[in-house]
Amino acid sequence: MKKPVQDTKTVVGAIDPDVLAFTVGKDPILDRRLAQWDCYGTAAHVTMLTAMQVEPRIFSAEERDAVLAQLAILRDRARTGQFEITEADQDCHLAIERNLTEALGTLGRRVHTGRSRNDQVAVAVRLFTRHELLGTQDEILALAEALIAFAREHRALPMVGRTHLQPAMPSSVGVWASAYGEELLDTLGIVRAAYDYVNKCPLGSAASYGVPLPIDRALTARLLGFRAPIHNVLAAGNARGKMESIVISACEQVMLTLSRLAQDLILFSMPEFGYFSISKEFCTGSSIMPQKYNPDVCELIRSKAAQVCALAGGAASIVEAMPGGYNRDLQDTKALLMEALDVTRASLRILSRLVSGLQPHPDRLRDAFKDPGVFATDRALELVAAGMPFRDAYHQVRDHLEDLRGMNPDETIAKKTHAGAPFGLDFDLYARRIAEEKAAVRTLDEAASKPLAELLGA
Ligand code: ARG
């Protein structure tokens, strides 16, 4: 005979403990990171309820201030990792309501007026993500800046340009490094688009169907520093999951760039190439082979990129399978979102340091030009400049590749002066773009953080 299971008492009623454990999953741990953001969401909601024209009032001004003071305490506890969420709480949302009720009695029992956990969690996840994406943008800019500084310093240093990994045409270290820098600046646009998507407020949509109370959704959006509310209540509800999928996809795009950069670094720092050396502090040794310095950081960035691609697929698959309206499946997008942001940000930070310490080896870079074939296209184009049709020049050079021996890579790349070529790279343009993007991130940061500080204090 199976022992009957005793129900566990929660804020919202009794639940079978096995069902509770299964449905709660990792929320008591993951939500420790969301709790501080829910405090802001709850503060905005309570402030709005206080201003709402109903009789009797839900909160007086003094009652509101008591709730806000308590929320500030909970916010500080959450920030310092001291906010406890039990399984019976289910998640940070009910844990906050329990804490408010323990501290303030009936006032705590009023805070959930006119909202659902569904808009509550959506707003907390958006505030969390907004904060993370501001950090991500800073970190993208720092890596782009490191790559472009490296490119500028070594812009005249020849480097074999490759296609199919085979020597193709003379190029430069400047082109190689600033290519990744520019790719990151362009990818920042994708992250910015994700930020704009995130920066709208779902609060007040409740369970996606609105409430029969005169709530002011524009006010809560403004109090939380969002650029606008998501207008349609069901659109606000349905955007959960979609938002996470968009953000993870943006992370995926960043990681695709980092992965190829990491792969180039692994390859070009091999003894057989020896173009660059990765500073020893970014390598690890072997337990058996005393001579080893392995490029583990770059290898792990390659695998992290693969994982973020998988997370993007995972989030899209969860969303794709669901009907509209809230479904508990959505809870599982939270772990994917947090992991993608954590991995992407950590990869950006470690690569910035690695690139800043990267050492080029001019002799090895020039040695790679010994095979004369790499000059073939440049020579054919010299013949073209003297009047020969390109196809004739192509055949003539192909039939006399040995004649190219002794061509000088430094002189060859110095002739490539058009926009974006080795001697036509516009480093002032890059500097301007970086400065503009930094200012844009600062503006977004202020628009997001000032209202929050006004709501609950810094
Ligand atoms: N922790 C839950 C989540 O992340 C909160 C929402 C639960 N809502 C519900 N209707 N069961 O989705």
C-alpha cells in the first residue's frame, strides 16, 4: 500500500508535494536572480494601485510607503544573495508576497490586486534581461575596441589572406583583427534590436485578458523606465517566450562571431603557423606533457557557442509548440535565457582580455608568403593596370607562377588603398562608431536605471 501524500501548504493553497516539486523545478534557485527585479515591478504596481481612483482605496499613501520600504529591504536582500525562496513558495513572486504579508499583514495580502503571476514574472524577466543586455552591450564594445586597437597597432603587418584555408591573397593583421571588431559592432545592432523588443512593459495584462479595474498601464510602464506598455493584453502575455527566444538568438549571433575568432586564434597560434601567441595566462598545461600550453579558453568559446546555438533552438522549440495564452512551458525558458546571457557575457569578457594580450610574430607572418602563388592575383591585376584584359593576365600569371618568387608582401599590401583594404582601413570611422555606441548605451542605461532608483532608492 502506497502511503497517501500529505499536501504542502502554499500561499495559493495546498498542493501534492510531488506535483509541487515537479512543477516548481529549479525556480527556487533561478528566481533568486529575479527577486530584486520583481521588487521593482511590485513597487510600480503598488504605486499605481495607490493612485487608482476607486473607493474604498486599495492603499493609502502611508500604506504604499510602508510597502515600498519593505520592498526596498527585500530588494537589498535579493541583491546580496540573502533572499530565501522555499519550495512551498514556488517562485520569487509568491515568496515576495509571503514576505510582505509576514511583515505588513493585510497590506501584503493586497499587493496582488489586479495582476497575475503571469504579467508579474514577465515584467521581472524583462527588467532582469534589460539589465543584462546593457552589460552585454558594454562588453561587446570592449571586445570590439580591443580588436580594433590591435588592428590599428599592427595595420601594416602583412598576413596571408585565406579562402578554403588555403593561401589566397596578401592581406594584413589590421584587416584580420578589425574584421572581427567591425562584425561585433554590426552585431551590436542585433543586440540593440533585442533590447528595444525587451524594453516594453507587459504589466497590467494580468492573465492576458485584463482586469475589471481602472488600472493605469502607461503609469507602471513609465515608473519602470520602459519605453511603452505592450498595448494588447494577450500580445503582452504571448510575448513571454518570444522575448526570451529573441534575446537568446541575439546572443547566438554574438557567439557565432566569437567562435570563429576563437577558431582563428587556435589555428594561427599553432606552432605550424606561429602568427600569434596567446599569452600564457590564457593557456593551461597538461598533467603528463610538461611542454604543453593549450588554448583552452578559445576551445571553450567554440563549445560555448555551440551550446548557445542549442539554447536558441531550445527556446524556439518551446515557443513553437505552444498555443497562445500562458502555458507553464514558459517557465522553462527562464533557465535557457539566463544560461545564454551568462555564457555570452563571460565569453566576451575573457576574450577582451585575451585579445589585449595577443602577440603577433612578424617573421612568421612574412614567412607565410614564401609560396609565390599568394601574389598571383595581385600580379594579374598589375598586368590589367598596364592594359591587358583580365582573363589574358590570369592565364599568363598561372603559366608563370615561379616568376612571382621574391615579390614583397609589404609592398603588395601597401598598394591596396581603397576603402576597407589593408591600407584603406578607416580607424577614425571605427573610433567614431565606438564613441557613438558607447553614448547610446549610456543613454539607454540612464533611461532604465533612473526611474528604478526613484521608485525604490538606489
Ligand atoms: N514561476 C512561474 C513561471 O515562471 C510563474 C507563473 C505561474 N503561473 C501559473 N499560471 N501557473 O512561469
